[in-house]
Amino acid sequence: VCPETKQPVSLASSEVLTTINERIQLGKLSNLAGAVVKEQVDGVLVRSDGKRAYLVRDDIPIMLVDEAVSLDN
């Protein structure tokens, strides 16, 4: 579940993962703390409302609110 809202999260589609990694590669993805995300990810967990996502690195989901990314573009 999302640590902020307690909504369920689910594994994103491969299309969403590709889009996130493209944004990272272009330097156009920041987390909620405002830091630019620089490392590619293995997966993405999307909150049920589709507004936030939690990145997965080395098969470990980073479930910290400040590390989440916004999917509202």
C-alpha cells in the first residue's frame, strides 16, 4: 500500500516502466522531494488513483513518500 494514503499499489505495465525510464534518461523525472531521479529502475508500483508511483531498484520497492514520483504530467 501507499505509505501516504494507504491506497493499494500495483505493478505498472511495461509501457509505464519504459516511459519512466525514458524520462529518467532525459533528466526529466523528479521525486516528490524535488531531487532529479538519475538511476534507471527495474519496476514501478502505481498507486490505485494513478497519481503517484514508487520506483523499484534491484527488486526492492522504495516505499518512501519523498521518493515517490508524480504521474500527473
